[in-house]
Amino acid sequence: MPPRSSLTIVLAAGEGTRMRSSSAKVLHPVAGQSLLAHVLGAAPDGAGDKLAVVIGPGEEAVADETKRLRPEAATYVQRERLGTAHAVLAARQALAQGADDVVVVFGDTPLISPGTFNRLREPLNKGAALAVLGFQAADPAGYGRLVVEANRLQAIREEVDASAQERAITLCNAGVMAFDGRKALAIIEKIGNANGKGEYYLSDAVAVVRDLGLEAVVIETNEDEVRGINTKAQLAEAEQVMQARLRKAALDAGVTMIAPDTVYLAADTSFGKDVTIEPFVVIGPGVSISDGAVIHSFSHIVQASIGKHASVGPYARLRPGTTLGDGARIGNFVEIKAATLEAGVKVNHLSYIGDAHIGANANIGAGTITCNYDGFTKHKTEIGAGAFVGTNSSLVAPVRIGTGAYIGSGSVISRDVPDDALALERSEQTNREGGASRIRELKTRGKKPKGD
Ligand code: UD1
Ligand code: CA
């Protein structure tokens, strides 16, 4: 038998007023990726699988995020926010095209895994019209309760409509449902809005299925997989769950972390062999760390590629567009942005390197600053292989320091330096013999010595 085709409908409309945010709820990040990205990443995407995303009017940013992640997905706009069943019908066109299985998932449920989608679809193969993902909630407040009688799922009761007895139920609706694709549209169209909120609840699909004499089943999963995010507090909880997963995966992959709970990773962080991450490191999206690299404490790294056996920090900041070659060394209080540092480059202390290319084995002294911005435009600094930049130098871009060139400390370099040249830009030093004594005498005249 060929694999069953599927249509996944992701409901992502609405600002999420309880997030108290001006950006769409599903664009909030967990482990450096939007909630939507996590859900789209878990949804089936084989040859026979289609994807539809329902967004709110004017939610261009959500449409763009969808396009970025799954360009083949169709987006539909739910004009009025009249409930989750109403939202599914916004994708009526996709539903009408037909699929063996129709899976509806909420865009605010980022912890779901691909395996759970598969588990949920299994009962459809055995004749069920509807499978609902359920979980035992530690605190069921806000979730729809699964009403099970005589071992059969009879209904889902939303909190506002539930009796005291029903509110005591801890088995809850995770918000993910799989429908028999031939029946999905007919079932969802029958859902009414005679309830506490006057909304079309997708959860009422269970009662409709029962009324039609069809089978609805519950597939259970654990709470950590299905936490729905309505508030910033729930966003923080989901982050904790995701971080725990990512840390475990990193440890399993051989990363050394002596205090994993203090290390923050992104969902797409990649590691080579024998990587060490010291306590209190924050890694944002788009970071790859190669074999043997060490990230020392208190470093902050986003969109950066770190070469083999490189050393970063403590207290380093690698911003987007940083590439460190093998064995590069970035020390404390160094910030790097949009720069490539070839193998063996050292920037050990207190520097800013932005919009730059630094050739292999160059040594950048403490306090060196690439002056990349003139208040209007960004300019590039080019430093040749093996160059030595003395401490406290300002490199005023655009500027090129030649291969093997040597810059004297404290220089402000605004013109190109040829290969192998020595560049010095500072005023002549004057020494006055005995001058120190004269100063001391002048300053202490009429004063008692200190410390009495
Ligand atoms: C919903 C379920 C509840 C379940 C919980 C799980 C309903 C009526 N309730 O409640 O049973 O326990 O999720 O997390 O289904 N959305 C739209 N258009 C709408 C309304 C919602 O696109 O008109 C989208 C939202 O963007 C969100 C998702 O649907 O991603 C769920 O909506 P939300 O308001 O968060 O539902 P809950 O109250 O959490
Ligand atoms: Ca929700």
C-alpha cells in the first residue's frame, strides 16, 4: 500500500493578546526559532504531504516566515477570528482538494515532534474518523478537557463551558487532531458556535463525530510535548523544556558541559567532536562549532561559524556573520561582527572587529578597533596574513593592511599599509630629565604627605 497522503493545517491567526506583544504570537522564539518554525519543522513533509497555514489579516510577517521555512505551503487568511474550527475552514480550498489524512495543529504548540504526528495518524488507518492528541496536564486550567465515558471519547469541553466536575478532569486536548480526509470538511462544517465564547471550537469536532456515529479516539502524549503557549510565562516554560532537550542532545553528541543548565543553545546549533562549552554561555541561532573548539564562560554567540580547535572567550561576543578559522583565538571583551578571521588569527583582548577580513596568523593587539562606520556607511578593513597590529590601534575603514605588515601601538591608520611595511602614526615622545621630581614638588607644596 502506498503511504497515506496528508494535509497539515497549521492555525496561526491572531495576535495572542495575552502575550501583551505587538508581534504575532507564533513568531515568538523558542530556542532561537519561531514557534511556527518548530511546528512546521515537525509537520509531515514527504512526497504526498501538503501544508496549509492559516494566518490573520495583515499578518504579513507570519506569511513571510511560512514562505521562508516551507515555500511550498499555501497560506490562507482567516478574516475574522471566530474560533479554531472557523480558522480551519479558512483553508477550505486545501481541504476540498482532499488527502487521506487531515491533521490540524496549532501554531502555538512548538514542542511537538514528527513521531507524534505519525502516531496520531495511525488510528485513521484503522477506521477512526478522528484522533485527538491528549495529555495529562499538571494544571489543566485553560485547556479543553477530554470527556471520556465507558472508555470512549465523547466530547471536549472548553474551560468556560465546563461544569465543576468536568473542570476536575486532567486529561486535556493538546490541540492536535487528525481527521479522516474524506470526512474532515463535512465534520468541521457541522460545528456550531452555541457556547460560552460564541466561537466555533475545533474541539467540538469530537461531539460531531459522535453524533454521526463515527469513532473518535485519544492518543496520549506527555505534557512537555504539547504545551500550548498563550502567555509569556508559558513561553518561558516551553523554552526550559526545549533547552533541556537540546542540552541532552548536545551531551549525547559528545559536547562537554560541566554545567549544562547554564548553557543556552539554539535548535539549530551544530557541534563537531570534542567541543567544550563552559558555564554561562548563550548561543543564538545559526551557530556551528567545529571539532575541539572551546567556548569559555560568559560568551554570547549568534550566526557564527567557529573553526576546529578555536578558542572563544571568556566574555566574547560573536555577532552575525562571524567566521573563525581553525585555531583562531578570541579572548575576553572582544566583539566580532561580519568578519572572517582565517586560521590561527589571535584577537586576545578588548577589541572590536567589524566588516573585516583577517588573513591567517595575524595578531591583533589589545584594544584594536576597526572603525567601520563613518556615521553613514559601513566600510571594510582588510588585514593581510601574518600582520601584526600593535595595541590600541584604530583602523579607519576602508583600509587595507598588507601581508606581514607591522602597525606600531596607538596608531590611527587611515591609509593603506603595503605588504611588509611598518606603519607608525603617533606623535613623537619627549622625555624631560628630572621632570617627575619637579611635578611632585609642585603638586605637594604646602601639603602634608599622605598617610599621616
Ligand atoms: C485551544 C483548544 C483547547 C486546547 C488548547 C491546547 C479550542 C476551542 N480550544 O485552546 O481545547 O486544550 O488549545 O493548547 O480549540 N486560532 C486561529 N483562529 C482563531 C482562533 C485561534 O487561527 O479564530 C489559532 C491561534 O493562533 C492558536 C491556535 O489557533 O495558534 C489555538 O488558539 P488559542 O486561542 O490559543 O486556543 P486555546 O484557548 O489555547
Ligand atoms: Ca493556545
